[in-house]
Amino acid sequence: MSGLEWLEALSYIVTIVGLPLAIGVYVHDRRREQQTDEEEIFLRLSDEYADFMRLVIENADLHLLSPAAKGALSEDQQERKQALFAILVALFERAYVLVYEDDMSRQQARLWQSWEDYMHEWCAREDFRAALPPLLTGEDSGFVATIERIAASAAHPAAA
């Protein structure tokens, strides 16, 4: 075999072996990058929820850490409570838009479940459920349907 024939044979080997290998490495790297992006989004959203919880602690007089509303609140307290609920609904919608998909991978489903748990926790509060309707005006329709379903199951736990 001449040198030219050897080069031609080597080019065939590279094409047959190297190209599929390169494609496989590329696909693997893209999946890993996508998973890293999903985890980064989840961490940023978790940081935002932690910031929200700091606001709740700073406004302890609103009793938002109690499972149920306690006593009558002043007009100022009602306004602060409504503002905190608006922040929370906006955060929930952001989580829905960024994390939820109809056909989620196992990892995505795990990340979404955390947010659904937070929604269940807050929807168990009667005052939060009562505040929801005006806060949901103009929000993503899929998010609205999801949180309304969660709120309905929290309002009637026996039916869930």
C-alpha cells in the first residue's frame, strides 16, 4: 500500500469512528450543560425564596409563619401582607415558567416538586387563598391553573 492509500484508509477510519464519537461527546456535554443550567436556575429561585422568607421574618407582626391568620390586622399590616403575598405569587409564577414543563425529566420533576410543596404550604392558609384571585390577574395561564388546583385541594383536603 502506498502512502496515499494509507492516508485514505485512515481518513475512512476517522470518519467511521471519530465523527460518531465527536457527536456523542457533543450530545453528552450539551446534556450536562443543560442540567447545570437547570440547577443554577433552581438555586437562584431558592435564593429568592430565602430572601422572601427574610421579609416574612422582618414582618413577624403579620404572623405569616403561623399556619393560620391570627387576629385582626391594622390597615398598614394588611397592606404589607398583601404586598408580601404579591411578591410570593410573582416568585411562584417565575418558578413555574422557568422550571415546570409538561414532559419533565426526573431531575426537572424533582426541582419542580420543591416549588409545588411551597405552593401547597402557602395555599393551606385561608388568607393566602383569599388574596389569590386579584393577584392572578394577567399571570401565565398554566401557572394560574396550577396554583388554583393547588389552592382548591388545600381548601378541601378531603377531596384531594
